[in-house]
Amino acid sequence: MFSEMRPPNVLLVLAAGLASAALSYFGTGLHPMWPLLWLAPIPLLAIAPRLRSSTAFILASVAWLIGGLNQWNYFTRAIELPLSLVAFALIVPAIVFGLGVLFTRSFLRRGALFLASLAFPVYWVACEYLTETGSPHSTWGNLAYTQMNLLPIIQIASITGIWGISFIVFLFAGTIAALLSGIGKPRQRRALAMTVGVIVCALFLFGEWRLRSNPSVQSVAVTLMAKDVPMSVYLGPEQQALELLREYADEVRRVTPIGTQVVVLPEKIARVSESSMPQVDALFSSAATAIRAAIVVGLVRRTPSGAFNSSRFYSPDGTLGANYDKHHLLPGVEPEKPGDQRVLLDQPSGRWGLQICKDMDFPKLSREYAGEGANLLLVPAWDFNLDRWLHARMAVLRAVENGFALARSARNGLLTLSDNRGRILAEAATVPGRFVSITGKVKVAREKTFYAQAGDWFAWLCVAMFIVLLASRFLGKSGRV
């Protein structure tokens, strides 16, 4: 069929590549514009059947590589990766995208309209999931996070986890590309358009219904507080660290509104030796008693057996209610020892859980908290300024997946309070040299989402479907490429 079609002219090929590159540049990265990702693959997928396989692969890979340059400053300046790792972080996703275009192209050239529309979303989700299972950064870089401002669509995460979001975005793109490619009979094209149109509309309707559903809830008044300080303060002498902790305790006493139930401070405010921990505990126990609210403090505990990135919970009566040690440390940056225990605290409003920053990049840990009944997660964090929006929204998506509310306090980042539907109830950016705080009420409910109970079933389904499609490509009759 395609042997009879004229190849597109050079200008059309370049236009398709540049369009996809521009759409991916602005539709992905640290500050994505969510509608653009729905469109980004379409020009390349639609034109690929008319091109040689090598041309289609190179065009798609280069276009995605150009789009990935939106994170150049982040990689080279914010987290200061070596150029070899920057190249790896940019080139590998580009190659994966190029292979996905070739995979879809193979079905388009066979005239398999429905399979072609499924090929790219199934391939992409399978790749994302297999990457997540082996990566020390888990779901960082997953394109589902680009859709966090599209609240109705992200509700599908309560059923499928993060994987359903990428799937529906690329199912739309794959379908439009298949229709634009010109393959298939009119009846098949109408059937495909109607089928996928119904699926997309159904997901939007489900999302709207879930956003408007009102389970039995209670309110928790939360204050979030942080102050950005130079790295030299964090790495400085312990006396300087203790002084900063006193400033935090004084600020908690000064600005916490009456009626607040819990105050969350950021991650790694200071590094404190074991001999000084009683002094720190006394400081925040006194503050908790004074404001009649619980306080969550993030700091590094230096012990003879090693250092731990910890979150300490002080009850309103001044007792040290719990200590949580961060499970997932940033490789090459955090030398502390990882913890392995979850911490849940029974409160009148339900069960509160403790995590720290990068822990919430890992869906499994949050799912385990949900399985134990957590309805509010208290999360000290420390971001890199440029990634403040994205990293906060990664944590918010864990709340949508598992049905708990979120109170996240990040230095060099955002103070974020969100409900179990992903709605941002209060948010403020931290600034250098002075305290920033916000207070809000978040509704909490004990809600068992399907995803929290079933886990990554949809990701495994996509892996299985990809294997089947791959097998059909090699074992079945195919058109000449």
C-alpha cells in the first residue's frame, strides 16, 4: 500500500520534526504546558509510514532530543551533573522515543489501524514501568506528571496508578496520527475515532465525578513553614545549626494560628550530633506544648553508627511521638543511611503518616502507607528551586493514587497543601533569608482506592500487550518495510 504513495517532500518532513520538537519542548520538563504533550508525537507518527525506517528513527530521535533540552539548565546548573550523565539523560529517552515511532510505523504500514493506535501508548507505558522498577530515581521523568494541572484526567491514577495517565495521552496521539496517516477504510476510521473518543470522554466524566464526590470527611488545620538558607549554614558548625533550629522554634511560636493541629517544617534543617539531640527535643517539645499542636521537624541525626535523614514528630503534649528515617536517598548526594520502617500515628482525624521528600517519588511506599490506613501524609522536603513545581506535583499524584491528603514543606521549593483529589488548597514558594508560612484546612477521609489495593496491574497489562504486539509484528505477516 505504501509503496504506491509518494514520499513527503523535505519541507514537510522538516516541518513535522520541528513541530514535534517544539511541542515536546514546551509540553514536558519542569514547567510543562499539559495540552502540548497530547499533540507532540502526532506529526512524527503520522509521517513515519511514508519514510524509510532509518529516516523515521533519526527524525523522531532528534526531535525528542531537542525537546529534552528544556532541562539543560537543570541538569548542568541546578544538580550539576557531569556532561556524560547529561548526555545519557537526554540521548537515551530520545532513542526510546525513536524506537516507539518505528514500532507504531510497523503497524501503520501493515494497515492495522487499531493496533497502530495502541502501539505507542502500550510501548511507552511498558518502557516507563520497566525503567521505574530498576531506577534509583523511580518515577522521576515520567510524562504523566506533565498532566498535573488537568485534574479530571489525573483521577484515573486512583485506578491505574500513574501509568493510566501516560496511556490515555498517547492513545489520543496515536489515534489522531493513525487517522491522519490515511490508512484504513472509512468504516474502520470512523469506528476507531468513535471508540477512542468514547474512552477519552468517559475518563473526563469519571474525573469530574470523582472531583465532585464527597466522602465523609474531617478537617485538619495544617501550618507549613520553611526558610531558605545558604548551603554553608547547613554544612557549618553545630552551634550554628542549633541557632537555626531555635529560630524555627521561635517562628513556630510566633506565627502558628490558634487551632492549628500540626506544623510541618522542611527536610534537613540542620545536622545534629547524638549528644545534642536532647537539646533539640526539648526545644520542639516546648514549642509543641506552647502552640498546642504537633510539630514535624526534618534534620540529620549523626550517631556513632552513622547519620540518618530523619523526620521527628512532637505531639501537642510535648512528647516525642515518633522518628522516621528516610528510605530513598539521593544517590551521590546523600551519604546518610536509609531507613526501612514506616511510621503511622493514630489521631482523632485518622492515621497520619511520615515520609521525606524523595520517598514520595516511589509509588510502592505510598501504597503501603495507604494499605495501613493513612489519610494524611506529612512530608518535609528539600528541592532544587528549578524543580519546585514538578517535585511537589509528584508527591501530589501519590495522594491521588492512594486517597490521602498531603502536607509537604520544602525548603528551596514550595509549601504545598493538597487534598486526596490533587487539588492545591494552599501553596507558597520559599525565599532566601526569611521565613515563609501558610496555613490551611485539609479534608481527610479514609478512602481505599482501587490502585492502592491492586497495585501496578495496569502497567503489567501494558507490558503484556506490548509483548503480544511485538510477537505479532515478528511472527505475523507484515508488509515490507
